[in-house]
Amino acid sequence: MVQKGQASIVAEEERQRRRHIVQLLELHYPGLARDLCELEFASPFQLLVATVLSAQCTDKVVNSVTRKLFGKHPDARSLATAPLKEIEVLVRPTGFYKNKSKNIVELSKALLDNFGGEVPQEMDLLTSLPGVGRKTANVVLPVAYGIPGLAVDTHVKRLSKRLGFTKWDSPDKVEIDLCSFIEPASWAETSLRLILHGRRTCKAIKPSCRECFLADLCPSYLLT
């Protein structure tokens, strides 16, 4: 049976381990949220559309698509009146192009009708838009407006479980667990750093554990 004093020591060691991981991520991936986001955009609206398109698609492909898309339709007014078939052709490389095309046209119309064409800065208003979930809002709010938000995508969920930050698969529960020990001012940056680390090192298949700067702090690696 673990004594109260021993439990306190274990809890403090775990806090220190998590704090050290967050510090190492910052050291290896410096910068603010806007610097760490790999999506290309020139306005909050363009970031919103690019983030919607990024679902189950790489940022590289999205950037290739949005250069053409925003070249023709740079704002909500233009995209809201664009022929749906034209948008489908433009965004097809991102996958699920029919749903994505419909959503970005409809959210553009909703922005014009309800927000004067501007992207709102509140979670509940953002998630009221077609195709915009909590993850998308948690990218847009900090990157576009500097408002704290922690986006949980497939990389963040995978790394959070491997690093022992959470046991859950639900993005909402993973977000709660991460927010419980990361300072709000660092939510967005830590999320984006986990994404970058997941893309470059801690991959879903064949993670590069031996080259990982977090290996000595990672319970998944220490168990191998």
C-alpha cells in the first residue's frame, strides 16, 4: 500500500516530468502559435478555411490547394457566392472534398449573414459555423487572435497517450487532461509543438524513439 508521503513524492515527480517535457518541446520548437502553425494564410478567414480543409489531410497539400483557392476567393464574400462545383474541383486534393466544399461555402455565407464577414473570437460562435468543431476553433483562436486554445488532433492524442498525459481517446477528455497541467498561455504552442513532434519524430508507425529528445521521459519508450 502506498503511504500518503510516498504518494505525494510520486505526484511531484510526475509534475516535474511533465513540466520537463513541455520545456523540452519549447526548446526544440521555439516560437509563438503563429510561427508554429504550418498552414499558410493572410487573414483569420483564410486560416479558418485552411483548418477546415486540413481534416485528414497534410498541411503541405492544404497549402498547395489554398494558394489556388484564395487566389480566386480570398474572403468570405467571394467564397460565399462561388459555384459549389468550382470549389469542389479546387479542394478535391484535400479529400472528402464534397463535404468540405459545402462547409466552407456555407460557413462563408454564415459569416456574412451573422458576423459581417468577420471570423468571431468566441468558441461558441465559431463552433456554430458549418464544419467548425472544437479542434478547428482551438487552432483559429490562438493563431489568429492570440486567445488561449488547445487543439487536439490525431498527433496530439497519440503523443499524449504515449507520454502518459492521458488515458482517453476522446479529444475533449484529452484536452481537459492537457489543460490541467499546462498553463493557458502555453496551450496553443504546446499543442502545435506536439503536432510538429508527431509529424517529425513520434510518428504513428515506426516512431523514431532512439532519436527522440523525449525518450528518457517517455513511459512508452521506457517500457520497450
